Amino acid sequence: MKQVKEELEKGKAVEARRTKEVAQLRKEQVRKENMIRTLEKEKRQKETVLKRKQEEVTQCFLSLALH
């Protein structure tokens, strides 16, 4: 009876560790997904600025070529 009780407690401890580990892994996954979204947003913003600057440079060259 005592051995069965000890085995049950060990099983509960293992399950608790697994549950905690899964929760930690999920939390880390969410953090990484948020970081990816943030970096993708920053990249899109930088690409937009770069495109606008390139258009400005092109316009400057065109206006110089016309004069």
C-alpha cells in the first residue's frame, strides 16, 4: 500500500513537472512569435522609408536631367 502511494506521488510529481515545462515552452513560443511580428513590422516600415527615399532620389535625378 505504501509503495502504491509513493508511486502515485511520483507520477503526480512527474506530471506536474511536465505541465510546468509545457507551460514554459508555450510562453517562450508566444514570446518568439511576438518578436517575429515586431521584427517583420520594423522591416516593412524600413522598406517603406527606403522606397520613398529612392523615389525622392529618382525625382532629383530626373529634375536635374531636365535642366
